[in-house]
Amino acid sequence: MKLTRRQKGLLGILFIVFLIIISWVGLSKFFPESNTLRYLPDRIYRIIKIVFGGDPTASGLEDNDVPWELIVAKICTIGILIFGAFKIIQKVFSEQLNLLKASFKKDHVISVGISKKGRQLFKNLKEEHHKKAVAIEKETEHADINSVKKLGHIVIIGNAEEENTLIEAGIKRASTLIAFLENEQTVIEIIESIQDIYDESKCTNLLKAYLHISNPRLIDLVKNTGIHFQKNNIDLHFFNIQKMLARQFFAQIPLDMQSSGKQLSDIKKIVFLGYGDFAKAMLIQVMRIFHISTANDLQVSIYSEKADKDRKYFQEQYPKAQKIFPIAFKNFDGSYNEVIEQEKLADNDSDVLFITSFDQDQQNLNAALEILNKTQQVSYPIYVLNAEGKGLRKLIRSSDEIDRIKFFGQMEDICDLEFITGEKQDRLAQSIHDDYRKLLSGASSESSKYTSDWHTLTEDAKDANRAQADHIPYKFLMTGKNWPVHEPQNIMFTEDEVETLAIIEHNRWMAHRYINGWDFGEERNDELKLHPSLIPWEILSESEKQKDRDTILRIKILLNS
């Protein structure tokens, strides 16, 4: 029978305890005079030597007239030896204790990897959800292990790609698994290991698995490889933190505009200074939902340190993007004056949405402070991507002189259980999809790719619903209504508002199709990604126009539900 790591460790601990007990009893018999208090240090000293391989019968007891200084020295030596033995035993025993504790866990959360994001997630689990989770960490000496343990979580040292490690963490009894890793190959290996465990053990426990994929394009690829769990009780979800942050950011923009008394239609251009991973996701979200007028005349500028390379790669990924908005990649060589002059940032007070979005927090803050210093005569906010630096954010927010700086992307926000699971973000999108399926009722030729239940939808189809949901706040603010809505039953759009919003909705729908490589075709062809409705509103058929009007009219029903 193959023993597990926990079983081996427990046997090792029991063996050491047994050795100490028989050594104590044996010494009391072999050296009866050692039963006195005078020779207690000697007996302890001999036991330590025995544990570390010494001869239990070697030499006799020390003479009775040994100077007290030598006895004190021996006692100090014993203390050092006991401390060293304690640290060794503690490390072994602590690991076994963690494995033992994990074996009693049920309906718990397992998180793979203790990074800065992972540490923040464990803090959120403890403080907001009152949950004590199990962490799997590969690095034995990881700097954040102790901070996670202090929060009351269990840390299992091991490789989450190996089945034994997952079993030790209680994968067959857990309710949730979160793999918050950057290495996509590791994530896929973890999926396969979980699948093997459940297939071999015929486990009936319901597990929700949330797995981070850095490249959203891989999500459908992974789903299509057969790594899915319809035959067992694993509910598989993928998430991309950059994409989710982009949605969160552009959900906040309408609220900021509303609180400042400005109109969304005032914004004529969006400027990204820096083009890191988060900026790439935010640019896609701009194309998906930043449709704020029937003219659809928004301009987007991206300042990058390798603009030509970024432009070419973007055009390869999204060849139809220029049909949505004019998007210009411009070289940034460190000259802020050039950015300000090209974009007229010192002249326009309200028509720009300015975002510093390098990958490095310090670079973003430096850029924001430079722009702030050179554009003191205007009042538009400067949005700064800042994952860490909580103390610095608090300091800057308390200063009236730099209240134009608005931070976003804080680690304490994105490393939240609800944020990772997407249950809040996708609630309205899922309602839109369910409503769409009810309307179809089998009477449409729409592809099953877009009509299956939410959990089996492709990422493309989910994003179509997400974009529609994310744009609803924009529709309210464009018509002078407050968001969020407290009494959905009282929502009323005038005929002119319905028509205007329907045109914008059509533009938004086309944008989503263009992002995913669709183009106009006389007849719809899902394989070739051709659609007859990818044409301007003016030449759209009346029946297709009515679909967009109905989308606006059904907002009330969606929010009521």
C-alpha cells in the first residue's frame, strides 16, 4: 500500500515520540541514580544524543563534584539543542498538523499560489467572507506563507499539478478552487489533475473551479479540448483579471461623470499613456461599450514605448477595429510636453478621458504627476492604474491640491472572491441571455453557439451579453437618468430617446461583431463570420431596427427581474 505524505509524516512523529519514551524509561533503569533532580539535565542531554544517533549506554554519569559552572554550561547547551530540535520538529510537525487539519476540512476554498494577489485574496476571505481557506504553495520558503497562516488559513507545501497535493488539500471535499496563476500551462495541468482525481474516485462533491487565463483567446481553446466536466460534479469557470478590471473601470466612469455633473457626450477622445496588459483589455472594453452618441465619433490615442510593434500586433488581432473608432498608436519617448501638445490636453477642459496605464505603478504615478503639473488650468480627472501603494493612495486622496488624480485597479478590489467568481459582474449579463433564450423559444435560426445555457456558452457569446449589460448605465446617463436605478418599474423612455438609443445600440452591437472578426455579408454565415446587418442604421431594414428598439424597451423588464 502506498502511503501518503501525511501518513508518512505521522508515522515519523510517532516513531520519534516512541524513541523518546523508551529512552527515558531505559535510562532510568540503566542509571537509577539519574532519577534524582541533580541528574535531570544529564538525562535530557542523553535523550537528545540518542535521538540524533548517540549510544544510549555510552560512559557513566558525570561525577557528583562537577563544578556548578560546567553544569550550567551543560544546561545552556541542552537549551540550544532543544531549541534546534524544536525548530526541526516544529517544521515537520507543523506540516503534518496542516495536513491533518486539511483532512477535516469540508466545503472549503482552495487557492493555488501565494503571490501578492493570493495574499490579498486570503485577507478578503477572512475579513469579508469569514472563511478559512487552504493554500497550496510550491515554494517552501515563500515570504508570504507566515502572513497567510496568521490569518488562520492552512498552507500546504506542494505542487498543485500533482494529484497527491490536491488530495491532501481536500479537493474531493472542497466547494471552491481558485487558481490565480500567470502560467497558463500550469493552470491547464491543474485542470487535468482535478479531472483525473474525480474520474478515478467517482467523487460526487460539487466543486466550483475558477481558473485564471491571461490570454482570453485561450479560454475557448481550452474548453474545446475536451477538458470540461459535464460527467462529474465540477463546475469549471475561467476568468481574466485584466478583462474584469476593464469592465469594472468603465462601469465606474458613468458614475464619476454623474457625480461631477458632466455629460458622457462631452467626451470626444480617450488617451492611454502606456500600453501594458491592463491597457490592452481596457482598449477592447472601449470598443465594446464606449458608444455615447449616434455620430460615434470618439477618437482613441495610445502612447506606447514601442508603438509600431503594438500597432501591428493590434491590427493582426483586430483587423476590423478601425470600423469602430479611429485608433491611433503614437510613440512615447518620455516627453510629456509632446503628449500634451498633440492631444491639446492643456486646452480642453472636459472632452478627454485620460488614463495612465503602464504595467508599473510607479511609472503611472510619475506620469500622472507630470501631466497634472503641466495642465493646471484644466479640471478633467487623470485616471491612474495603481495596484499597490495603499498608503500612498490614501495620502494623495487626502490632498485637495491633487484631487484630479483618480486611482483604479487596487489589488484589494480585484483580489476579492466576488470579483474573481464574477457572480456580481455577470448577473445582469446572464439575465439578458436568459431573456434572449425565452424570446427565441426555438423559433429562430440563431446558432446554438449563442443559445445554449450560460455556463456552456462560448466566451464570444458571453461577451456579447456582457457588453450589452455593461452599456445599460451609459444609456441611462445619456438620457439624463440616474444610475443605479432604485425603482425599475418607473423607467420611461420617450420615443425620441428610444430611437436614439436604438441607433447607439446598433453601433455597439456591430462593434462587438467587428472585434470578433465579423464583416458584412449578403447572407449570414457563422463559419465565415458574415452578417447582413453589419451596415449603417440608415439602410438597415425596419424589422432589424425594431429589434434594437425592443432591446431598449426590454431594459425595464430586465432590471425588474
